[in-house]
Amino acid sequence: MNDTWVDLDQFIREMRTPAALPLDEELTRDMDLYHDLDWEPARITDVMHRWAERFHVDLKDFDVAYYVPSANMRKRDVMAAALKSPFSAKARELLGGRSLTLGMLEEAMKRGRWQRD
């Protein structure tokens, strides 16, 4: 796939919501799906499955909770962590998670499978 980035860019633009990513915003490889595109874990999971299907990427090693730990938390626990976050490194870590970037998706497209960093 020679135009991997171009194909990914087009796909993400198709998946975006207009309010979250205006048409004139440039996508970059370091953009994070959760933090920069402002997608919630359920949206990320949905987009990742569509992406994997379109680009024939094996997702068996993908778990959204690895990147966004709050994906497996109850809403009240997320709220409690958010309230504690200014004072607690552990709470910030729970909410922050790990990077899940467009560059990682591009690399997985080239490999044909998802691989944790």
C-alpha cells in the first residue's frame, strides 16, 4: 500500500464528526484518537473495527482499555478520578492512559496487524 497515509487521512475524515475536526484541520501522525480527535472509547472501538475491516488489519491484540483505561470504568469512578486528578498522580494516570495515534494506525496498516508499543 503505497499511499498508506493518504488512505488513512481520507478514512479518518470520513469517520470524524464535523464539530470535532473541522474540514480545514490538518491531520498529523502524532494526533491521538482520544485526546486530539476527542473520541470516546466506544467511538474509538467502532472506528478501529471499521478501519481494520477496510484496510485488512488484524486487531486481535487491540484493547481500547490499554490506551484509555477509563473505558472499563464505571461513570462514577471516572468522575471520582477526575475530581482527584489535580491532587493524585494515580488518578491522572487512570484518566490519561497511553497514546493511540494516527501514526500507530498507519504503521499497523503497513504490517497488516495491530501491535502494542
